[in-house]
Amino acid sequence: MTAVPASAAALPPSGPNEVLFADASDKLPADADAKLTRIAEQARADHKTIVIDARVPVFDRNDPQLALARRRADAVRIALQAIALQGSGAKAPTVQIQITLMGGGSGRPAQADRVELELH
């Protein structure tokens, strides 16, 4: 996994099932490994699917923020797959990606740089 340099690490805290990316970046933050490992292990133990939800404030389908949200979700998916390969040989959890479009409003929502992971 590629981590963001320490100089870019001045990010607000993220929740236990969230990965918070630096503004305009699709590089996983340094704290992502531990969170993703915990979530992957829980999903495997509980036979759950991991849903990766990337949120993006877009106003049309050609908005570059939509492509960024997809790259962020892919970065999380690839990291989860790498973690699964390191596992005990147990079946890797299923992973689904969804992109949530947050429309309208002024400014940039705080959730825009977060990717949430849920177990279903």
C-alpha cells in the first residue's frame, strides 16, 4: 500500500469504519492498514460482504470528483484484496463498491474525502 507523506497527514480524525483521504488525493493514508485489516478480518469471521461507499459532491457525470471517488474506492478495494492474500487461507470477503452522489448545495461537504466501509 502507498501511504501519504507525513507532511500531508494534517487530516481531521476519521471514524472507525472510514478512510479519510487528503484533499484531491487517491493515496491511502498511513492509518488505513490497521482499519482495513480489522474490517477484513471481521467480514471474514462473520461471512459478511464489505461495501465500500465513496461519496462525491458532483453536479454532472463528467465531474472530475466522480473519477477521484472511483479511484479512492479502488484503492481501498485493492488494499483489502492484498490483506486477504496475507490471510490464513480462508476465503476472502466479498467486496462491493458504491459511489454516493451528494448533489447540490454550496461548498464541499466534509464527507467528500471519506470512504466508508460497511459490513452486510
